[in-house]
Amino acid sequence: MAADAASSRGWVLILGVSSGFGAAAARAFAADGLDVAGVHLDRRAGQLEADALAAETVALGRQCAFFNVNAADDEQRAAVIAALRERIGPGGLTVLLHSLAFGSLVPFVPAPDADPKSRCVTRKQLEMTVDVMAHSLVYWTQDLVAAGMLGAGGRVYAMTSSGSHMVWPGYGPVSAAKAALEAHCRQLASELAPRRITVNAVLAGVTRTPALAKIPGADQLIAKAEVRNPSGRLTTPKDVADCLVELARAGTHWLTGNVLRVDGGEDIGG
């Protein structure tokens, strides 16, 4: 049965909405009564997936506003926020979820036995990766607060990974971005506490997503996670989305500044 649009609990804005954790979160929040705004950067196939997701959201009786733009571009960010403010109004944003996965997966230096001309990360690639996957959280939060859209009771979540504190071949630029992202969450949590806005990083277990498939040696990561996880399986996007919905409820108002593991016990599996 479709939800009553009048019963909306506010809006969720998802950066990286068209696949993986972002898409699963859109479905879960819509089913829980939130209207869904999302930003994604896709060509034809990805746009078709985003269109299908938007249709699912509307079928649940929720409002939907998706923008196919670069979330790391200052002008495009300003345009999206202006459009959403016109539609949602001040204080209408309940949750901001940062789930941007776009960066370079190349080593910092060649392996000892590699061709000396092997491709290594450039300054442009490293700066782009950290900007998209970490710094953009700060800029979106700044502008949403300044626009009066994210106020008391607001929740901010950012998707991190175990790469923030572990080494994996070729993952260095993204690892740096995830470490910076967690630091940004701590700082934002402190600075936004007087406004009664909470900020937490969410560290999911190894999950089959389009982003995971791009990581060198992804099959090995999957195999190790399946052995390590006491539940005997990988984390799914839905596992994480269900937890996000619960975490966004009013009773978590004192939970802020954390890295929250949503992994079925994978990290304690040794």
C-alpha cells in the first residue's frame, strides 16, 4: 500500500543515490515515510537505474527529486541546494547521507619488481579523490546549514570503510579520503552539537557494490570477509540501509562523533 504523502517525516538527501548504499538507503527511507532527494553522476545505464529508483520512491507515495550532476562541483551544489530549498523549505531536511564513491585506485609508488614507468597516483588524482570522497561532505553540510535546511534534530551520515585504517594494494588514495572523511565527521559533530545536529561515520562490512568491484583484488577481499564474518556472509546494502533508518530516529539524538560499524561482527572476526 502506498504511504500517505501528507505523513512525510521530512526529506533525506543522498549524495550518491543511484547505486549501492545510496540506492538501498533511498528505498529504506522512502518506505519509512521520508521523501527522497538525491544527487548522482551517471550516463545512460546509470540514469536508467536512477529513474527506476525514483519510480519506486513515488510508488511508495513519497516525493522524489533527483539531480544528475557532479556533487563535488561548487556551482552545481549551489544550484541543487537552491532548487531543494525552493521545494522543501527551511528546516525540511531530516537526514543527509554522504555516499560518494569516486576516486583513483592506483598505487603511490611502483612495486619493486614492476616496470619503473608503471602508473602511480598523480597529484591531480589524489586531490580529486580526497575532495570528492571527503571534503565534499564539509561543503554540503556548510551550505545546507547556511540555507537553513538542516536544523535541530538533523542527522548527517557518511559512508566510510575499513580502508580508513587498513592497507590494501592500490587503495591508498581512497584510504586517505576515508581517513579524512572520519576526521571531518568528528569535527562537524563537535561544531554542530550546539545546533542539535548529529554527525556519524558508518563503516559497513565488505559489501558487493559497483564501487567494490573496481577495487584491485576485490575477490580476495570478499573471500576473506566471508571467512571473518561470524554471520558467515557479506554485509548487504539493505543491512546498512535498515540500520541508517533506525539511527535516524529521534532517540539517537545523543549519538554523535562516532565511527559506527555496521558489519554483522566482521571486524571482530579476527
